[in-house]
Amino acid sequence: MEGPRRRRPRHAGGPGSAARILRAAALTALIAAAAFTAAGLFYGDPRLVGLFQFRSPAVPNGQAEDQQPGRAAEGVSSDAPPPGLEEADEPLGAADEPPLASDSFNFLATNDDGTPVGYSPCRPLHYVVNAGLAPVGAEDLVEDAIGTISRATGIRFINDGSSTEMPAEDRDPYQPETYGERWAPLLISWTTPDASPKLKGQVIGTGGSTHYSFDDGPKTFVTGSLDLDAPQIALELERPQGSAYATAVILHELAHVMGLEHVDDPVQLMYPEIGTPDGLAAGDLNGLYQLGRTTCRKDL
């Protein structure tokens, strides 16, 4: 396999550089134990390190339409909360329309009809942050990145505050003992490779979401996880333009959480390398715009 390309590297990798690691071990494209769609960002050379998997409870055809918000329907798996919590009749927000048209984007997952898998725009996406290891200078990075993604998708985010939940590859999307009878919030963790093995080697961040469906029906994301390598980002923040690069990392991973895949266009932030951290480009914005226009799901 041809080695990865480098664009404007900020420093040499030294022994065990990203290029060498990728030749030996990266592009392990399918991790059978993964419980969510995950994509990792390597320091200088990000590559996909996940697969799609979703939970599909045994619900008879047509039953989902009869479920009422806040009430558990007979036959619904105990792996899911009562359906429809906070689900409105129409999207809660409107995305900023991309200033330029572009088809330079890919989706991580699509339904059988070709529509992208995303979060319902008719309910807020709650999130919590485990910031115990957040580096100095990173206080506003997550909030600023979430604001950018919210404007690009129209998805309304709600900060539920701090959390001590630790990252886990098999994180349960429904944790009523911790978060009540609702889908668990998106977990954003400042962490280390020891706590989050997906960050081993040159990986600086990973992000992904769990999608859910009834039988063979359409899939919708219900929660996700974003892990950030606190020690690596702390070093990055000490460099010139370090805050811009750290923001680019968070935006890249949040875009994975929302449903974007890597692209081959080096201009886009979803290109699998970060060169000059210029933020979301036209293709990224067009893809996120479409992800914010998915179907409302009162049945979930």
C-alpha cells in the first residue's frame, strides 16, 4: 500500500513517525468490537479506524408509528428509552446555507434510499464534557467548535455540564442510571491513550456516533463520543497557531460525529490530513448542511 501523503508538516515524526506507523498498522478499517461509527485523526495523517454498527430492536412493522413520546411501547427493547423525548414537529433551527455549492463531501453512513444518516434536527443534541484533563488554553475550544457545527447543521446543542464518565469503545447509548430515561448525551472527553486505546500512537482524536433503527427502517444517530488526546493537544497549544490546529482537530472529529466521512479533496477540513487550519470549506459545509436536514424521529 502506498504510504500516506504529508502536507506542510509542522515537525518531523522521528522514530515511529506517522508514515511508518500507518504502513505497518493503520487503515485497520474494520474493528469488529466497535459500537459506533468512529473515525480517527492522526497527528498529521488521520485515517479511518472504525466501522458502522447499529442497534436494531425487534419491533413489529408498523408498531413504531403508534408509540407516544415519553411512553414505552410494548415490545421495545430495554436498550432504548421511551420514544420521542424533546422531539418537536419541525426542526429546531435553520442551518446557515453554504455560500458556495460543492459536492466534495462523503457521508459515513446512508440509508437504503441514499439519504444520509444523521441526528434528528427536531430535538436538541445534549452533550457532556469530561474536562478533568483539559489542557491550559483549551477552555473555549469545544464550545467554539460546537457553535460552528451548530450553525452549519442547524442542530441545537445543549450543554448538560461536566461529566466523570470515561470513554469506552462499547459505550451504551442508553444509560438510565446515569442520565435518566433518554439517550445518553454525546460524551466529549479530554483523555489519554491509556484510557482511550483508540488514541494509541499518532492518533490525536476520534469521533463517532451510534445509529439506531427499527427492523429494516431508516437509521438515525442517537448519541456519540468524541475523544481528544489531552497531552498531544497540550503540546500543540504551545506551538504557533496551536489554537487554530486544535480547533481544526475538534471540528474534524465533530464533523465525524455528525456523519461526515473523509474526502480526497485537500482543500476540505475532512481531508485526511490537516495542513493549514482554515476551518470548514465548501464541501464540508455542504455535507453538514445536508446532515442537518434529515427526518424527524418521534419514534426514537
